[in-house]
Amino acid sequence: MSVWADKWRAAIGGNPRRKEADSAGVTGRSTPPFWVMVQKEFGDHIRSWRFVILLAIITLACVGSIYAAITALKAGVSSTDDPTDTRFLFLSMFTASDGNLPNFLTFLSFLAPLIGIAIGFDSVNSERNKGTLSRVLSQPVHRDDFLNAKFVAGLLLIAVVIFSLGFLVMGMGLFTIGYPPTPEEFGRVVVVLLMTTVYVGLWLNLSLLFSVRFKQAATSALSGIALWIFFLVFYGMILNLIAGAITPSDTSDASSVIQYSNTMQFLSRISPSELFQEAAQTLLLPDTRTLNPFVTQEQAYLAISAPLSFGQSLLLVWPHIVAMIAETAVCFAASYVLFMRQEVRSRS
């Protein structure tokens, strides 16, 4: 009754507790519990040694790729076939390599998922094992705010890391080659960094799903790493076996060859890393005009041999972006439903 009485007094302007708070200088609305949990999770991730070590490894790998790109550019290697073409020289910082080390984009597609896995693999089950989950949910907060705060804090941290590394490459490229980016090149890089954030957010949601599903943090961590290794190593081997099994015997039949190519392209795009690499390379290589390996003569006739504009390249990879966002949403929805249906018991 006292709670409703306070609400009624506040409505008519006679709440003595509100007057005491105003006299003490505590006016205005307090921070919502959701953002309090987001700030707490964000700070915990930044101060953890796990994140610092992983960030140092990825930063060293990216610095090595920058060195390889600078060496390649000094040797006259660029993203185009013409070494004298400097139209997109700044974008070559992300795609060029001297052959000794992979380029920045390859390093990012291989190592960036580890950030999402490291952030989310023990987000829920560690709270449950320590008994703090029941204590948090016993407070006047919504139950779904707990999981949403975990995801939002992890995604914000991923965005900070990805954009910091991307701007590091841009700054070192500007300092080294002395060639400033055009507005179109800057827009392409920013969109690629946004795509990378979504791509790593997919792995964050997968690790959150494993953290909700499994009680032990070691099991959820091994599940996320196993899935990462599967798509990184074994999925390509499986595709090679499938390709050998369904290869058409009669290569002169155009319809069967096209159907085989479409099937293999569809299977390869099931992998999130393949989706990300194909979309990022299309944006960072403006000379890529189509993602279809078979272009008919009618389509190629009278086509202008020129790089695509930023809008056309974005339109070309828009299905890839939608697919990555959809996969991220599906993984988050699965973890959300599973978490809301679980029973939370207090541990004595």
C-alpha cells in the first residue's frame, strides 16, 4: 500500500520522499537498470586479462598485415591489374599483400570471431554457477534485460575494437603512402567495418547461445571454438568432397554446369566467413562487377569496363549483409527463448 500511496502523492505533487530528494539535489530520473548492466558488463570486459591478451594478438596480426600491404604497394602490387592505376590505392591497404602474410581482410575474417567467442562463452553460465544470476533477477529488473545487456555490451565492445583497428590501418596508410582517401573510399571502409561488426556479432550470439544452453563455461567455450574451426578448416574439405560427387560428367552441357556452380555457390555461402569475405572483397575491390561466375554474352555485350560506384557495389552485396543480419537475429532469438524458459534457482 505504501508504494501506491507514494505514486499517488507523486501524481498530486505531495510525495515527501521526492521532496527530500529534490532538497538534497537528487533531481531528475535515474539511469535505467538496463544501461547500468550494460555499463557494468562493458567495464568488466575491458578490464579482463582475457580480452586484453586476445586484443593484443589480433592487433599484432593486423600490424603484420599492414606491413605486408605497405611492402606490396612499394613493390608496385595493388588491387588492380595495372600497377600504375592509383584510383583505389588507399583501398589496397586492406587487400594487398606481399605473399608472406595474409592481408588485413583475411586476418580479420579469421581472428575476429575469437573476440565474439571470448566475450560471450561464459556470460550466462558463469553468473549462474556463482549464484549472482538469481540475485540480479531478484531485483526490480526485467528478466530479458539481463540477456539484452550482455549482448549490447558485447556488441558495443566489438564495434569499438573493429573501428579502432580499421582507423589504425587508415591512419598508418595515410602516414606511409601519403595518399588520402576519397569520400567514396572512406564510405566503403566504414561499411566494411560495420559488416565486420555484424559478422563478429554473429559469433557473439552463438557463444551466448552456448552459454545459455550449457552449464559449464568450458563446454560452451569448446563448442564455440569447435564451430569456428569447423567453418574455418573442415567445411572447405566437405565442400570439396561434395563437389567431386556432384560434378557433371558432361561439361559440354551448359545447364548442368550452371546448376552445379549455383549449388556449390549456395553451399559455400552457408559459411558466415565466406559471406563476409565475399561481401567485403566486393566493396574493397570496386572492379568487381558481378558475383556470378557465369555471365552470358548478352549481359557482357556493350558493358562499360569501369569500376562500380559505391552505391552499385553496396547493392551487389546487400543480400550478403541481410543474410548475416538474419543469422545473427536467429541466433539471438534462440538464446533469448531458451533463456526465458529456463528456471533460475537461488543457490544457498
